[in-house]
Amino acid sequence: METRFGFDVGRKFNEDGSVRFWPGNTMICLLDHDSLVYEKIKEIRDDFGRNKIGECLTLLPDESLHMTAIEGVVDGNRAPEHWTSLLPCDSPLEKVDDLFQEKWKDIPQLGKVEMVFHHIRVGTGLCVALRPKTEDDEKRIRGWREIVSKKMGLRFPGFETYEFHISLAYGYRSPDREGMDNLEKMVKEYNEKFSNEKFSFVVPEPSMTYFDNMFFFNKERIPR
């Protein structure tokens, strides 16, 4: 198993794991704090955090736990392939917020879509990778993303194969051998658990959100 812990140092996080200013906007499904999926995700996050591998992780706070429906833009990445095609790449972020706020009014609701816990994904951090429960769920959420993509000019690399997930933590430094052994053991155990339980949940309706960092996503506009 390989990690890419540390990738977001200097971007989303500092070298000590503290959060950095990283403004942008995105369309996410914030987990309902009264839901079972919220409790399960918190439990998994906290389990990794209190084990050896937790020394290398910045855990995401309760308020930021979500599933991304479709990515928006961030001020720190203005490459054309990661920006809306409806505005120049040097446009102020506030102008993008203006555009998306207006476009969002015409976006239809997602409707009922169920997702299943599939595996723990290890990369720049840790997340629970999800799969649509049925082919109809897959068609519904992919079709909704197509609508948003066309209306908002958002089609980032890997759009068609985007893997839905709920982020748990970001890795801010590489683990030592003991930490890596711990990570591999925990990932194996959770993947087996997911395979046996096949836990599913109904995805909350997506919200247009605005953020200054990875710790909080606002449904209301924020100053830029």
C-alpha cells in the first residue's frame, strides 16, 4: 500500500497539520447530524485518529463531513481543466460565486439515491469510497452530474469515472513502518466489514456551498 500523505501540505494544510486558507466553492451532500451514516462515519474517523496512523492525520471536523456531488472551483487551482468553462481563469472567485449562485437556481433536485460503503480509499488522506446501490441509483446521480456540468461549465479530468466518497482525514506526513502496518491492518479490517455489512444510506440533497478552508462549508455566501 502506498500513500500520498503530504500532498496537500502548502495547499490545504500546513506542515503541522493545521488548516490553511483555501477558498472555493463546491456542491456537496452534507451529512445529516441525526442520521446513522453520520454516526458511522464519525466512528470510523475517530478510530483511525486514535490509532498509530492518527499521528499522521488531520481529522475532518463533524461540521465538514459530506459527500461531494460535483466539484466546484478553488482559487488556488486555476488551470483551465479545473475551472469553469463559462469564465476566464483569472476571474475573481467572487464572480464565480455569483455565476454559480445564479445557475444553481435552475438545477433540479437529485432525488432519492442510495449509496453503499465499499472500501477505505488511501491517497492524499483517508476516505470511505462509495458505490451506488443499484444501476438506477448510478444513472440518477450520473445524470444529475451531467446536468450540473453543462449548466455550470464544470467537467474536470476523470469526470465520467469520478468515485464518490466521504473524506475522513488528510495525511500531512508520511507514516513510519509501524504506522503503515497499522494503516494496512485497519484498512483490511474495514474493507472486510464493509463487504459483510453492505451498509447503505440515502444521500442528502446536494447543496451549493462556499468555503475558506476544508473545515467548514457554508450554504450561504461568504466574503471574498
